[in-house]
Amino acid sequence: MSATAFVALVRKDLQLFLSDRRAVIVAFAVPIFIGAFIGSLTNDMGNNDQPMRVKIVVADLDSSEISKAVISSAQADANLTVALAGADEARQQVQKGSVVAAVIIPKDFGESAGRAFFRGGAGSDVQKPELSVLFDPSRAMEAAMIRGILTQHVMQSVARSVFTAESASNFAQQGLEEIERSNMDPNQKRLLGDMLSSVQRFYRQNGSGRAGGAPAGGMFSMPYTVRQEEVTSGKRVPYNGYAHSFAGMGIQFLLFASLNLGIEMLLERQRGMWKRLRSAPVSRYLLLASRATSATIVSLMTLLVSFGFAMLVFKVRIQGSLVGFLLVAVACSMMAATFGLLVAAVGNTPGTARGVSTLVVLVMVMVGGAWVPTFVFPKWMQQLTVVVPVRWAVDGLDATTWRGLPLSSAVAPTLALLGFSALFGLITLTRFRWEEA
Amino acid sequence: MLEVRNLRKAFGSLVAVDDVSFVVSPGKMTGLLGPNGAGKTTTVSMIAGLIAPERGQVLVGGQPLSGDTDANKRKIGLVPQDLALYDELTARDNLRFFGALYDISGAALETAMTSALTLVGLADRARDRVKTFSGGMKRRLNLAAGLLHDPDILLLDEPTVGVDPQSRNAIFDNLEELKKRGKALLYTTHYMEEAERLADRIVVIDRGKVVADDTLAGLHAAVSPDRPGASVSLETVFLTLTGRSLRD
């Protein structure tokens, strides 16, 4: 191998890349711009100091103590912004997209809910009240969250209400009467009667001096509290959404940069440049290796410039292994470089190759998790994405940046990316058109 | 210097070159003429090592060419029909790159670049980007790139396509100079007057086969045996040998 020729080939590619201002802007500035934009969105979503409040509207057609308690409890929830409106207006607001969901509390909700609380089990003839949740179908994930939060507030409010001293005493009295009428074994009747009588006495004695029988209501609440913690690289290290978005956009645009290099090779063939290159005493492997090297350098520069910007401006940090990060970055760049060679090898003309390979890149970055995390995909697609190199690149960069994982976390992504690189290189060697007629 | 022996190449069922043989001697120019699709470019491509022949040999200084990295390829310079130059680079950067492909570097490369640029009259534009050059200047730089490693054999594939008469004459002068330096030149063209002016020997190829290989005088004599010494143009000779039917 001639080192002089190899260095000249690589240098020429870099000179050409840097001389094309548009290519440089696309390679460096565009991923930074898009990464910053997407990062600003995802970063806000992950900031737990100021949780994103979901806006809902409640139409209270009941106006009972229970319905008012539900609304009051929901308004105190840090995850919700609750407004009140009539039923028609609530529906209109959802339709317009002004709020994520509207909750319609029907007439007699409080009374029915209280009855159903004790006697609404399977086989019961007690009618459960229907709480309507009208939601924006484009925001189904938030609607699911609202349902969960609402369940908590309804349960708390209904429980508080039905276990006031007066209610509980009445329920105990109803129970005693039903036991007396039943054909139960006398011993069991006596034991159950003693228990309910004790409950009745407890509420009468404790509730007599307090307004509204508060003590019993106060006894019932959610049996747990939730402590949320972001699992990042360490305690009190907040999630930085820019780390993921810059990884994703960096990979996307280094693939585009390599794609352009492949297209450039096809244009060189059209211009007769490969005749001149092939007429020189240099091996075909040197020609491809030099192109792979220059493409790797350009790709690596793209990725490092993107991450460098994110580090300076958005405080992205390599919280995990620096060596691991560099290994993944180099392997990712090699994968992208050989992808560019593959485009040159299988592409017939620059025009068709550009169209097809652009589509391939977009599909790869889409299903590889560069745009949105792969966990939002269906299960089958999540499993399928392991055959997409972008998935490994994103996982590897995420692992070594915001997840703060050690070098071992970079091994599998690095090996996978090198494997893809070898595969692309092998296909290039077998499919490249060497003869220049 | 350059000997082509029984070359054959087919693309599928199309036999592009069939049993082609000729010789190009030092200090001489051989004109390789033929209608469109006759097999000229395929022949030049096989000589330059761009296409592997199915049969036959290309001998350079008596040695057969073998493989991409054969050292004998240094003795061959190719001036392709296309302007194989990087527009975004300067003339010097283009030549520096092409010189490095032949392992030339340092002072030797500087000398070679200066010499080649001076020969083609572009020394004063060496630091300008090629995209600022006229068509004729690009053609001359294309020639300089083929000469940079001082090859013994120069393959010129229609090197004057699309240039004005001034640039064409400048290129002719360059080629005359190269002949004087002892280079062996193989020149393909569709312009008969160029071959008449420059070529010492003419090889006419048609449908992949050599149909004539002689000096200009010899071709005249072969075409008009009854009128020795009569003034017959090369175009007439060419049409007599290859016929008047369209080949596109």
C-alpha cells in the first residue's frame, strides 16, 4: 500500500468536503439546530422540579359534597390544571384541543358512588354511576394518565364521605338489620353483631363531639405515598434531554454526510474521475479504504462537533465512560462511512441512489430511535430494530452520556456497529463496479 | 514501447473488441480511429488497466501489464475524454493529488507540477480553482494531469473535444513537444484533420476489429492503388474503410 497515495486520497476528500460550504453547514449546523429544538422539547418533559401540568376541564352536574371534594382534590394535584365549565363547553374545549380531557360528573354521582362503594360488587343490583372522560385522541397517553389520577381523587373523596360518623353508623345499623333477618348460624350472627355494634358505638362516641364526623373520614386516605426519582448517572444528576436528541440528530446527519460521499463517488464515475484513479498504480482496496477513512473522519467530526456544541451550550456531559463514548462514536462513524460506500456500490446513478438511500436513512433513524425513543414502538418493532444500526448507535451514546453507564455498556453497541460496518464493507467489495469502460 | 496483442473483450453478447493488435513506438503518435461504438475507448481502457481483457496482452516495454498495482502502469499516462478534475480544488492541488497517486512527493512533485503547468501554459493560474477555468484551460490541465508522472506512453482519448481552435492548437503544440521528447502517443479522435496533422501511423478499428494499420501514405495507397500520389483526404480513406452507414 502506498502511504503517499493513501494520505493524498484522504486529504483530497477532506479538502473537497470543507470546500463545499453547503455540505459543511448541513453536516455541522443542521444537526445542532434540530438537536437543540428536539432537546428543548424532551428536556422540559423530563424536568421533575416543574412537572408538566396537564390541562383538563370538569363539568360538575352533581354539585354534591363528593363531586366538590373530587374537584377540590384534583385542583390540588401538581400534575393537573383543572378548570370548570358546563358539559357542552367542556366537550368543545376538547374538540378544539384547548384541553387534553374533559371530565363530566353526572347528576347524583355522589349518592350513587357512596352506595356502590359498599354494595357495588359482582352480582350486586346497585347501579354504579358513570364518570365520563372525553379526551383528545391525539393525546391518548396523557388521557391514560388522567384516568389514573382521577381514580385516586374519586376513591379518596368517596371514602372520606361514606366513612363519616353518621354514614358509618347508618351502614353498621343496616348491616345489623340484614344479619338479623338472615338464616345465618346463631354463633356467627352473634360474632358479626358484636363487631358491627362495636363499630357503631365507636363512631357514635368519637363523632359526637366533632362536626361532620370528621375523624372517620380522616382515617381513610391513599395507603401509600409516591417518591419519584430520575434514574440517571447519579443522585441529583438531572436528565438532560439534549444528550439523546444530539445523539439522534448527530447520527442522522453523519449518515447523510456519508450518503453524500457515496453519491459523490457515483458523480466521479460519471465525470470519468475513476478512469484516472484506476489507471494509477494503486489497488482497488486502497481506493475504497481511503474513502472509508475520509468518510469516517467526516462522520466523527460531525458527531463530535454536535456533542461539543451540546456540551458547551446545553451542559450535556459524558456521565459514563469516556472511552466507551469514543468507542461508540468511532464505530458509529465507521458504520456510516461504509454505508456511504455501499450507496456507491449498489447505486446505478446519483439521482436514483440519492432518492433510495435518503429513504433508507430516514427509515433507519426513525425506527432506530433517533427521533423518538424506541419504547413508544410496538413490541414487535422494538425487537425488529436490533437489525438497525442506528438503534445500537443511539443506545451506545445514551448509555455513555446521560445514563452514566460504565465501559461495559459500550461493548455490545460498539461490536454491533463494527459488525454492520464489516457487512456493509463486504457487500461493497463484492458489488462495486470496478471496470471503467 | 507499447504493444497490443490480440485483445478481446465482450460485454454480454456484444463483442466490443476482437483480436486487436498494434504497436505504438517511442517518439511517434498512433491515431486510433473508428466510428462510434467501434471499440476505441474499450481498447484504450484495456491498455490503461481499467478493464481486464478476456484474451490478449498489453505489453509495456516488452512486459505484460498485470494487476492494479503493476509498476509498469507508471509508464502509462491517461488523458480521459472527460474532464477528470476536481473543480473545487486549485490546479496545483489537483496535480498534487494526481502526482501522489504515482507516489511522487516533495521536491520531485513540485518540479513535476511546474513542468507540466508550464508545458500547457497554465503556470500563472496554478493557484486558481479549476471551476474558474475556461473549457480550453480545463482540457490543458487534463493533459497536464496525465503527464505529471512523466510517463513513456500517453493515452489520449479525444483530448480536444469541445475546445476552441486556439486551445486545440495549443494542445497540438504540446503533443508535438511530447513526441520530440520521445513519448509514445496513442490518440483517439473523430477529427480526421487532427489525425492527419499529428499521427505518424493510423489504426482504423471498426466493429471491434482492426481494418487498417498503416502510415497515412500507406492508407492512401491502399485505398487508391490506381492513383499513387493522388490527394485523397483521410476522411475519404476512413469512409472507404468503414462505410457510410450510420452507427449510432
